[in-house]
Amino acid sequence: MKIAFFSTKPYDRRFFDTYNEKYGHDITYFETRLGRETFKLAEGFECVCVFVNDRVDEFILTALEAQGTRLIALRCAGFNNVNIARAKELDVSIVRVPAYSPYAVAEHTVGLMLALNRKIHWANSRVKEGNFSLDGLLGFDMRNRTVGLIGTGKIGERVAAILHGFGCTIIAYDKFKNQACEDKFGVQYVEQGELFEQSDIISLHCPLFKDTYHLIDHEAIGRMKKGVMIINTSRGALINARSAIEGLKSEKIGYLGIDVYEEEEDLFFEDKTFEIRTDDVFARLTTFPNVLITGHQAYFTEEAVSAISKTTLENISAYENGEELVNAV
């Protein structure tokens, strides 16, 4: 099958080329994102493969279908960037990678917690400058701290497993309880408001829907403990960044670790070293010493990228062969 890959980097090509030796698809890679200025590149391709920041809205779907595209293959778990209703109207199939490596994201999540708590990023910079003072680097024991998980799917469960090993008290909010979290890791499910009020650390592991958009806003932050740590390795728009800034300024938020950002589309995955930053909200976030930002790299391990490549190509081959699309959206 002819596939147009958008938003690709050298590492994507290396992994997909390796796994495509088994499937033999005709792949054309485009470094640019899919959008209104670039959709014509996909003309004549039956399948278009996209990533988290590619736009697959009503306009793009209509244009792609008119050009001959019948399948959108997401090489990620989230699909909030796709107009699913319009895809169904056009009879364009959507497939995704629902799980690649929950360990990768969970381990990065806890890594952010530890780095913020023990000020590892500060300490590293100081030592390189010859400053070995410990002033300002005081942290806290993770043991007996209350961590609130919003979402206890595969990733949330792995985070619970790691934190259970640290001796944390783990509470969670999820519409669907995970029995393994309760039985194996002592997770106690509470209402969302209780979680905000009781948690020393809050970690987000839920999808982005209408009812989770800006889940962390001014009101939610107001219910939290003073000095709370908030971690987001899920979807950027779960946090209202402007509210987070106000929370940081008032010291209600003591630590903020994010691997995702609501307006990351024009920032992440690119080298912006010599460009002027025009996003004032993001620029403000980077000024706080108690904020740690990574550029959507939580998933980025050898195991995860391998799984993404393999599953994406399996999804495309299943469509080509008329088989059941087990990972259809």
C-alpha cells in the first residue's frame, strides 16, 4: 500500500524501514506536518500516517478523501486531533496504537517527580559551574507522601506500581476502577475533589475529552494543598496553562512537571534554538525555577518506538488485506 507519512524524523524512518521489510509497503516520508498547507502532498496515497500534532480536522479529512485516501493510521494512542464523526461520514477508517509501552511513559513520569523533588536539574547545572552548595536543593522523602492519580489505565497502573515501591500512599480518580491497582498496589479510589484536596503530588493519566479539557484550572488549583506537585505526561490541554502560572506565582503550585503543552504544535519536535519565542504563556512557564518541561519525550524509548512502528504497519496491513481492524477508533 502507498503510505504518506507526515511529521517524520530520522528516528521514525529508521524504525519504520526496519519493520517494513516484513510488510513491503510503499512509504513516502514527509518531515512537514499534515495541515491545510500540506495535505496536497498526500494526493494519490490510499493511506496517510500521522502523529500527535498533525491536524486531521473536517477540512483535511474531506480533502484527503477526495484525493483518494481511505485510511488514516495514527502512530500514537490519542486521537483528539481527528474529527472522528467526519471520518465516519466519509467512510474513512481510523486506526491507532492504543498501547506501545506504558513503562516508558510511567518511568518518565516518576523521573519528573524525582527531578523536581530533588532539584536534579539545578544541581547538575550548579556542579558544572563549580558550585557545590546545597542551599536551595532540599527535597522530601517520597515515602508516605500522598500521590493522586487521575486515570488508572495501563500507564496509570504502571505509575502506581513504581510509587507503591517507594512506599507512597496512592489515591486515584477514574470512572472505571482498575482492580489490579487496588489489589496489588493499595490504590484507594476517591472523588476528584477529594483527590485535589488530599494529594501532595497529582499526576495526570487520562485522555483529552470535553469533560477533561482544562481539568486543572483555577478552581481545581484552589482546592489543592499549598506547594502541590503537578505532573502531566498525558495531554497538554488537561491543564489550563494560564491558571498554572497563577498557581505558581501564588506558590499554591510548588512544582510543575510537564511533557505536554496545549499549544505544543508549533514548538515540540523541532529545533527552535535560534528562533524568537512568540508564545508568551510558554515563555512565562520557562522562567519558573520549579517548572521542569520536556518536549513530549515520555514515550521515546527504543521499546516504545519499536512497538509503535510494528503496530502501525500491522494495522495498515490488516486494512489492506480486508481483516478485522482491532485497533480501529
